[in-house]
Amino acid sequence: MTSQEIMPGANPFFYKKSKVGCLLCHGYTGTPDEVHNIGKYLAGKGITTIAPLLPGHGTTIEELLTKTADDWYAEYCYAFNWLEEHCEEFFVCGHSMGGALTLRFAIEHKVNGIITLATPTKLRFIHRAFLAIAAPIFKNAVHKKNKKEKISQEKHTILCYDGYPIAPANSLRKLLKYNLTRLVSISAPLLILQGSLDDKWLLKSAKTIFESVSSKDKELVFLENSSHSLTHESEKEKINELIYEFIRKRSKIE
């Protein structure tokens, strides 16, 4: 929840359909718009979908400065509780940081299936070291996104902030550290989607998730023409189909 005015197009969404439900979650500095295409597609196939707007997102970057991964996770759990009131089978799906929150939820709760998209298991070493040192000192600092990221955002009309607040990013680092040592506890069916054109450390993260979980039913799919913003890029319809088929085969959806 937020007291700030929400950007146009950044609202959370909920489509009530069948007793099969899927929680979708956006990434750091992003909005539910990242996963809205998936949500609408699944709803069209009869699956109930919900996506929260994580605290500090979709308003102003100053509001995000005051938030942590615990705030985001609390909102994630609130959204799942809402879904639980309407459904009997539960799937969880997240993009980037949203995927990290999804993994934490799957570590701590029982679900019917898990989908991650471009999800990190840890940041680059230089970024981890920088955040650990700088975040406690420069609590209001914002790292501007590079030219490549800004061009991608404009090209794919991605609704997000133009910088990364340092202090909240440090709490994301801690979230990833928490997940990494506990991935082995995940045994639910798992679909990992990763753009082949994404940064190498994220490609490695996809493989780490696949190799670390205990799930017997698991699949790692690389999208050859996609980068980090894969839900907005040329293979987005293929992604919708892959997610739907994953859920269909593991649920009672007709």
C-alpha cells in the first residue's frame, strides 16, 4: 500500500477466474506493468491472477528509499493471502527481484508450482561489496541507470524509475543471500525462464537455481532473442504460452 499517487499504468491488478490462481510479481524499480501481459493472458485461459505493487514502487523514487525487502515481501504475502481466499491451487511467478521474492515464498510456503523470469541468485561481487560498504553511509543515494538500460526501457515502454536507490538495493542483496543457502529446500515443480541476451551473471543465476533446488519436476528455458526485459520483448507471447502450459499440466484447469 502507498500514500503517494500511483503512476498511470502502475496499478496492481486482480483478475478473478477459476480456482487455479497465479501470483505475479514485478522487479526492482518496476511496476506490475512488467507482468500485466502475462496476467491478462492467463486470465483469458481461465486462471485467476493477481499482481501487487511493491511498496515504494510506481510512485516516486524518494518513497522507495525508505523501503526494504521485508516491506516488499510483506506485500507479496498479503497478495498471496488475497489469492488464497479465491483459489485452491496456487502458482507463484516473478520477474527479476520479483523472482527472488517468489523463491523466498516458495522456500517458506507450499505451492503447486513456481515460475522465475530473469531472476538473480546473487549480484556481481563488485556490486555486493559496494552495497555492503556504501549503503549504511549513503542512505539517500541513487545510482543512475546506464545508457543501455535507459534505451531498453524507452524501446519497450517499460514503466519504472530511472535509477537504483542504494539502501533498498542492499536489502535486496541480503534477500538473495538468504535465498541462495535455502534453494535446496524447494521441491515444488519449477519453470525457469531466462533471456540468453541478458547479462552473464544472470544466465549463471538461472543455472544456479536449476542445479540447487530439490525439485524433480524442473525446466530451464533460455529465450534466444530476449534480454532482461523479456516480458516486454519479442518472445513475450512465447513466454505467456510456456507459463500457461506449465500451469495447465500441473493443475486442474480445464
